Amino acid sequence: MDMTAHLNSETYKVIDRITGEEVPTRMFVKQVEKNGWEKAYVGLIADYIEAPGDVSCKVLAHFMRKKDRNNMVMGTHRSIADDLKVGLATVSRVIKKLVAKELLKKVRNGCYMVSPKMIGHGGYNSQMALMIMWSQ
């Protein structure tokens, strides 16, 4: 496993500061520079798009892992399903829900852009550039 990018629900817990309750969470973490990290709470995103479950989180993590600096991800539904060893219907369902919630958009066949509202790389200027690309 690539230790610079992983999804492991056993690793992360959210702690309620009032009750002290520990809640496991599915978070995707990717090292992007020597001391830099990108994090996305894929469990919360999966719940938000109404596609809960570990397989949906696996598809979401794929988009986080494969995105380039411009938040672009290359891959057809079939290639993503084959890479993740999950059903084509699951990949299609998650992508459809991400598009409906405006967290992903199809740029062309086999190319998607992940919304900079969900995850992005770099500082303020990079985020602004991604927001402009997203709005076009």
C-alpha cells in the first residue's frame, strides 16, 4: 500500500469535545509535499451524496488519489470499477450522485474534475484558479 495516500477507517476517530465520545470516521489522507497533506472526510461525503458504505468511500477515495494538481481525474466507469475491483453499477451510481451534488463534473469522456469545494491542492491562489476552472 502506498503510505502517502490511504483510506483507513480504523486509523481516524472524531472526538466529541463535549461528551468525549470517539466516533470512527472514514477519511482519505494523501501526502502531497514533504510536510503537506490533503484530507477528505469521504464518509461524510458519501453520506451527503446519499451513497453511504465502504464501497462508495472506496470510489470517492479513488477520485482523491488519482486527481492531478488541477483536480482532473482520467478514467472511464469501467476502468475505475476494474481498478477498484468493485461493480460497474456502484461506480456509475457514485459518479452520478457526485455530479448531481456538484462535487464532480464530466469534462469529456473519461475525464472528470473534482470540485475544489471537496478537495484541492495548494494555497489561496491555487484554490482560486481551481474555482475559476470549475466555473467554466
